[in-house]
Amino acid sequence: MNLSRRTKAFAAVAGAASIALIATGCAAADDAASDGGPVELTIATFNDFGYTDELLQEYMDEHPDVTIVHNRAATSNDARANYFQKLGKEGLADIEAVEVDWFTEAMQYSDLLAEVPDSAKGRWLDWKEAAATDADGRLVGFGTDIGPQGVCYRSDLFAAAGLPTDRAEVAALLDGDWDNFFDVADQYKAATGKPFIDSANSVLQGIVNQLETAYEEPDGTIVATENADIEDAYNTVVERAVPISAYAGQWSDDWFASMANGEFAAMLCPGWMHGVISGNAPDVTGWDIADVFPGGGGNWGGSYLTVPANGENVEAALELADWLTAPEQQVKAFANAGTFPSQSDAYEDEDLTGFTNEYFNGAPSGEIGISRAEAVTVATFKGPKFFQYHDALQNAVTRVFDGVEDQKTSWDTWVTEVSAF
């Protein structure tokens, strides 16, 4: 069955939002509701996981005594700060989402997380499940999405610059290494006088995610400031990405607005970004998706659901997390927000393989996502301090972009800063 649906437009949340979904009934839940009473389950996510009101209502219809309260933070950074402030204490949700860039950091406290039931084990991609398994063999994270990247682009802006617009031709144009990508970007800027891509730090993310080693070795050795690949990535971004980027970073109000106003023509685009674009530029008809990524393949993002072991409704929370991350629900979340499934069984689902995205000119985003996932050959090791090192390096790029420091000075500032971590 070949499905053609328009993904629901979800404007990115500008602040923390709380969505309460209420159902009533008489069936017994578990844990706090083991006596036959109702149970309220809280789930905390960020950005857009594709967990719509309708999807959560499906679960409540199947479990009439369960009420789900969904709290959604604006950014991963906000969620991280809250998570580590409260983990092992009080105040976390029954289910907490953790982003892949700081998941290894969370794994240091795996004893504070409930174990995934045996019935759910083995259904994720091997590397996705292995990353959530601690030294004692306990799986403590329910894999949600992964972020295989393509390139989203404005076909109307490409046409105005004299570039091809057909998605296959765009894929051929951008196929190759990062230098080829920057050459095309330079060509676009020369023709239009405008930036080609949204964010210099998204390029940094893309390059770093193609490295086997970034800031830490698996044995804990810190290599951040001595890793020539990291210094090369920084220099490449400053010299070639900064001049063709509209912004240093992402997630600002201006960045959200720019998806509709034609300020730039392309974005490095994991599946979860599709919903961000369509939600913030609902009336723009030029967006499309090319099955290509500079340097081959790359994975940006992906998350896990965790259940704090000291929660009030651990068993009920495990059941909900299990349901939310089952292949069927992963495909539904993909349809809602472009969050690409982390379970290979989902790749055989016709609702995924036949999925086309009306907003992106009918792009076969299901097939593109599978192709991009298969192109990923490197899983960058992200140690406990990856988030801090990488955030600091992004700040170094931002300083250059903003003209606060020159290229060498900003690098030296980063070296001094992270040497104290």
C-alpha cells in the first residue's frame, strides 16, 4: 500500500509546554493503580517526538484507568539540565526522554534507571540497543528514533540561482565530499547574495558525527584538544561553512522564522527536522528532500525513553514506554514528526516504505530515510562529556560567526575552557 499523507504541522515549542490528556474508566492499571484505581503517568520529552494527542489517546483508550500528562521542553539542553538536577531525587517524570548526545552521560547513573523488560529486548538496531546496555548487561533505555540525514532544500530558491530542482538531480549535484557541498554553496551565494544553509554549527554537527572518535576514547582517555580531526572540523566550519550560513546555531526565534522567509536554501536534515520545517513554514510550497549527504552518510540525533527507578509508577511507566517505542508506534511517530524508527522491523512496514510527504513535494521520505540509514557507516563514540565538549566547540564557532573572536583565538579559548572539564 502506497500511502500519501501530509505530515501534521507542528510549530516548534518556544517554551516548556504541558499537555494533559484525560481519560476515565474502570479497568485496573498496574503499580499505583494495582488496587483498581486510576494512575496518572507523566512523560517528559523535548522538541517533537511525534507523540501527538491522538497517539497518546490511543494508549489511554486501551488502558481506561491511565491518564497521560505530556510535558515538552523547548530544547534538549533544557531537558538535560532538568534531568541531571533531579535524577535519583524527586521531581522527574515517570518517563524521561534522553537525547543521544548526553545519553552516555546518563548511563553513568544506570543504576538509577529501571531495566527494560526482557520481552522488549532485541528489537532495536544492534548499535542502538548496545548504547543503552550498561556494564552489568542491563538495558535501561527504550530506543525511540535515529537521525539519518539527507538534505532538505527550497526548490524555488535553487531555481532562482540556476541550480537543478529535481530531487534526483539535486542528490547528484551534492553527492561527494564536503568540499563539493561548499563549492555548490559558494555558487548559490555568488548567484543570489544570500546564505546557502541555515546554520554553521549544523555543519559542525554533521562533520563530527562522521568521526569514529571525537572528544573521548572508549577507555575514557580525553583526546579533545589533541584530536586533529576535531581541529580540522572546526577550521573547515569556520573557513567554509560560516561564510555561507545564515546563523551560527539553530533554535532561535529568527531561525524558526527563516524557514518560511527564504533567508537560506538548504538544511542538513534528519527525519525529525521534517516536522520542524513544515510546522514553521506551513504555507511554503518549495521545500523538498534529496537522498544525499556530504561525505556519505551521517546520523544526527535520536533519543531514548528512560524510567527513573524511584518513580511512583515504575511498572506502568515501563508498559507505556514499551508501547510508545514498539515498531507500530515508531512508524506513527514518523508520520507525525519525521522521527525515523530505530527498529529494523519497522523498515518492512508498508506504512513506512510507502510513506510520501505531501509537504515536501510528495518526497518518498520513508524510502529516503531507509536509504540514509543504510548509508551510515560510523557510529561516533560519545563519551560522558561529549555534550559539554561539543557545546563548547559550537560556542567557539559562534564567537567567530559573531565577530567576537578570530579563528585562532576562539580555538585557543575553547582549548583553555575544555581543559578545565
